[in-house]
Amino acid sequence: MTKPEAGRTEATGAKFSLRSMQHARSLSQRAVRQIASGIRPGMTHAQAHDLALATLHKLEMERNWHPIVIRFGTDTLKIFREQSDPASVLGAQDIFFVDIGPVWEGHEGDAGDTFVTGDDPQMHACAEAARTLWHDVAARWRADRLSGAALYAYAAERAEAMGWRLNLDIKGHRVCDFPHAIYQAGRLGDFGLCPATGIWILEIQIAHPTRPFGAFYEDLLMDDDVQAEAAAPGAANAEAATEQLFSYGTLQLQSVQLATFGRRLNGRLDSLPGYRLEQLEIKDAAVVATSGETHHPIVAPSGAGADRVEGSVFAVTPAELAHADAYEVDDYRRERVTLASGLTAWAYVDARSSPGG
């Protein structure tokens, strides 16, 4: 492939922005986890699809650039263009994946991940293997600048070594400012040069070697330094960080901040008077995976002024506040509180308590 040909394949529109691509990416990943947390055994494919669409509307997507794809059980072996069985029902010991393509800020997000109901160890291993393989291939791209074709050759080798079968009918694709389809860019796995950062989706779909199920994971290929620059607040974002968020729990963890906001937050110590701290069991597997904790702290009004909950205050943008809303499970409600310093800030409190204390 010549450089002029590559230039046409990797073309973007006049409004293209890596920052907006990162924003669409972050919201898409958050949406996948939120959708998956609401999918339960006994749910039909149609019910899961409706849940996904409602979730995306709640997150204020502008449109879908590709249809919502949800696969249960044996349907996890199907590729994008194949239809899911409309009569499929998710079992108590089952596997499913979610694949969405929403648009935010005029830029195309695309995210997919696999989840398991029950405790089948091979299903759990399959879901985790798809993620592991994706990160392995992405790391090879960052380190060695392989071509798209070489990336998928490497993925096939690694999948076999891991004991899984890679579906090479799935080879990744372009994204950018909507609509990318006008560039007719083809598939990542057929691209003969090193793919540029922020405009290619690496797709991984694997199958169990003997049982009738598989797993899927996809994400945007983005260099670490570009990702950090796109996510960093900068001067413009610092001015946009007009919301004050008080955290006493896992949003203080750097790993959770990176997963939720795409950056580390600089906070200052403060405390919340008149509230008591308890522990809440988290049953959302995606949130547990993000925080690494099965129990999170939660606060409720105590009526005693001497009670005090310590924490940190962070300046965030309205968009980042929306990311925090998506991260917290339904047992939390965001409301304004007055801190010991006199500052008014948002905090997540026990939704089962009466509003306003």
C-alpha cells in the first residue's frame, strides 16, 4: 500500500478531534458496562435491546452509527452481519456480549465486551481471554508499530497459544467524526501499514475450541501519550471544570479515576458533617472490576452534627460528572451537600435515605 492510498484510507473530516474521539470512547465503554449490569437471566433478546437503547438515550447519545448488537449463548459465535435469534433467552449459566456504536459530539464511539451469568469457569475464562488478547495485540501495536494485517496474524497466533480460536471474519474497522463510511476504508486486518492512533477499532472475537460459545471485545486503538493528552483537562477543560464533587469512596482511587474520567484528579481534603458511613455490597460485576472492591462505602444522614465523613473534593466538568453518575450503582443518589469548609458540592449518598437528609 502506498502512502497516498494510506492517506485516503485514514482520512478524517474537517471537524475531527482526538479529544472528541476519546470522549466518545469513554462514554461508549461506560454505556456497555451499564447496559450489561441491567441484563439478567430470563431476559429476552428484545428486552435486552430495549434496555440498551434506553441506556444510550439516558447518556444523551446523538444517534447510533451502527445497530446495537447483543448476543446470548450460542449467538456469541455469530459475526456482526448475522442476525441474533429473536427467541433467545439468557440463561442462569450463560454468556453474552454487548456491541454498540453511538455518536457523541459528532464522533463515533464503538465498544464491545462479554459478560457471564452464573459460575461456569470456561465461560468466565473465555470472556477474560478476549480482553487479554485485545490488550496483548494493542500493546504490540504500540511497541512495534505493526501493520493492521500483521496485528491480526499475531492475534491468531496468540489465540491459538491461549487455547482459543480467533474468528478472522472479524478484522476491525475505521471510526472518526461521523460518518466514517464515506471514506470506504476497509478492514483493519487488511491494512498494510501501521494504523494511525485514534481512528481504528481493533475487534477480537474468539470461540471455545469445543463448546458452542465465544466472546467478543473491541476498543479504539490509541497511543498512551495521545490518550493522556486527549483526556487531560488543559486550559480549556480546567475552565470547564465548574462542578465540585466530594468523594469519600472509590472515586478517590487513581485507577477508578482513569477508568471513569480518563485522567487523574487533583483533590483537596474536606469532610461531610452529619452523615454516617456504612459499607454497601456491590453486585454490578463491571463496577467491581473497575474498583477491585466488592464493598464500597456509602453515606446517609445521621442527624448527629458530631458525625463526620472524611473525603476529597475534586473539580470536574459536567461531562465528567455524567461519567461519575454512570459509574455509581443505583443505590447511590447524587445530591448537593454542604461540607465542613462551607463549600457546596455534589456527593453520592444512600438513595434509600430521604432526599436532603
